[in-house]
Amino acid sequence: MHPVLHDKLKADAERLSEALEHMSKLFLAPKEEKTLRSFTTSEVAELLRVSDGYLRKAHFDGKLPDVFQGPGNKRLYTGEDILNIRQILSQTAKDPFQFMPGRKAGDKLQIWSTVNFKGGSSKTTTTVTLGMRLALRGYRVLLIDADPQASLTTFFGYQPEIDFREGGTLYDAIRYNEGDTTRVPLTDVLRTTYFPNLDLVPGGIMLSEFETETPTALSRGEQPVFFNRIREPLRQVEDDYDIVLIDCPPQLGYLTMSAVCASTSLLMTIIPERVDLASASQFLTMASGILEVLDSNGGVGSYDNFAYLLTRFDTAISTQQDLSEWIRQLLGDSVIPTPFVKSSAVSEAGLAQKTIFEVELGGSKNRKTYDRALESVIGFSNDIEKMIQAAWNRGGTDEA
């Protein structure tokens, strides 16, 4: 005799939750213990857009404080060291924004949402990787996990189904009023991370409630309406960040539309394969119709960019290369020049809840594979950084 379905599902969920908690203790560093690795002189020079020699001379001349020296007296920099050096060098630089490239007076907060109609397009990996890169480049970055699956949140050492079982996610800041329970300020759910210059608003399964509650809230005229539910909380922290990156769920629901309406730019990830292109076409067709309605109701403003990023791009597959060229011819400058290549280095890092920037380099690593993946990530991140700077009516920063 089969058990009642809801009883079976509840029992399976409890077993799985307990197993995940046990696995977390065995394999995953707890959030309070997860730390960022140190960076070499050459890595820091690339982040600062200076030469290795410039950095070494600045240390020799006493312009920069000493940092930890590892084997062979090689300097190793923490994330805090890099931020401190940025601030010091900006004080005497001809162009302070080379070292502190974030917003200045009059620059609007840049809010980018990463969207796609289906899972598996590296949407979350793209968002968290881009966020970490921009933080290392000196920008104040806020990551918002708007996906009930909360994959982005797990990159920071959290187990959402355990750590946020009682709340503490984006849902609490955008939820509708119900009895004595009301939404909280975004600052109540915002968390600093082990990654300097990078904060997080976690996601969690309760975000799925927003999808089911919105129709009822619309029928009773509750304000603000759904498309302002992310935009309004962001105003509370607008002065604290240069860039906000929102990881949207892989669907065109109320959460995605709320994120889109809050955004100044959109980033759509596309795998150069026929099935994914068909899905992208469907997403754009549906989105255009819905956004037209929202625009007429004040939900959507003007956008700085709607950009496409080719992801999971396998250079060894000729059909992907052909399709990528076809996409570039079709969509033109909207396609970001550098693709996010498919790489075992990125996949292996993801299994350990890390991005390519967090991987400790050792002799056992396939350095060529790592370097190739890193070149791709730095490339598309730099492309997007230029778009952000252009939105502020600034050019790129030059090397010292």
C-alpha cells in the first residue's frame, strides 16, 4: 500500500534536509568560517590596472604598507589589502577614479538583472562571478538573490533551507501584508560577506510565495504594486553601493518582472545552441508584451543596456562557433564581445561553492585550463564594466 502522497513528500523533504545539513558540516565551510584567499602581485597589478613593477616600486618607496610575504618572499595580498592600496594610490593619482572607479556625485546606481527563460545557462554563476570581479575592481557591490532556488546564496557558504528556514531573505523585504506580518527594511535582511566590498541579500524558498500572493494583492489594491516591490527597498540603500546585481529566477514571473522594473540594465545569458535560442526567442516575445503593459502603467523606465552574454561556450564545437557568429550578426553590439567559455575549472570551482576568483592555485591544478577560464571571465567582466562606466559618461581607466 502506498503512503499518502503529501506524507511521503514531507518525510522525504525532512530526510533530505537532515542529510544536507550533515553534508554541510562534513564538506562545506560554515558561513562564518568561509574566507577569501590571498592574491599575488601580478593578480593585484591586473586588478589595479598597473604594472607589476609599479606595484613593487610603490612598496620599495614606502608609498604602500607592507603585506604578508609567503614562500620566496613573494607578497600576498588580502582583499582588505587591495582596498587599502586603492585608497592610498587614489589620493595622489592624476585620475583618482583609476583606483576608485565607483560612483561620484550625480552618478545613478547601476542595477543589472540577469535573466533567462530556462535553467542551465550559467545565469547564477555569471552573476556571482561578475559581482566578485567588480568588487575586486573597487566597486561597492550588492548581490540580490531573487530566485527561490537560492543557488547564488549557496556560493557564500549558506544552506538556505537551513539558515533561512525562519526568514531573513529578500522575501521579508518585498512580501505583502498579512495580519501582523509586514515587510521589513532591506537592511534587515542584507548581509555582509567574507568578500570585501560585496554584500548579499539572500534568497530562499519563501520567495515562491511572492508569485502566488501577488494576484490576491493586486485584487485588493495593495501598495506598492508588484513591479515596485524590489525598486522601493533598493532606495533605502541607494547611497551605499555603486552596482546592484539581481539573479532572477528562470521564468518570467512576478519576481523577474519586479527585478526588471527596478533595473537600469538587463543581462540575458544565452547558450549558443538551437534549443536555447528558441527559448530565448520565446522569452523576448513574452517579455516585450508584458513590459509594454507595465510601461504604460509606470512600471518600466528607460534602460542603459539590454545585453546578451554567450555562456557555456565550447570553442571545440563548430556548431556553437557558427551559431555565436550568427547571433552576433543578428543582434549586433548588444552581444557582449567576450563569451563566458565552458570550462572544467569553472565547474570544479562551483562544486566547492566557489568562483574562479576563489580557487587556490597549486601545482596539481591544470594551469592552462584555469588561465583560459580566467581570461574569459575577466574579459566579459571588463566588457560589462565599460558599459557601466559609459552609463556614467566616463571612459575606461588607463594603466599607470
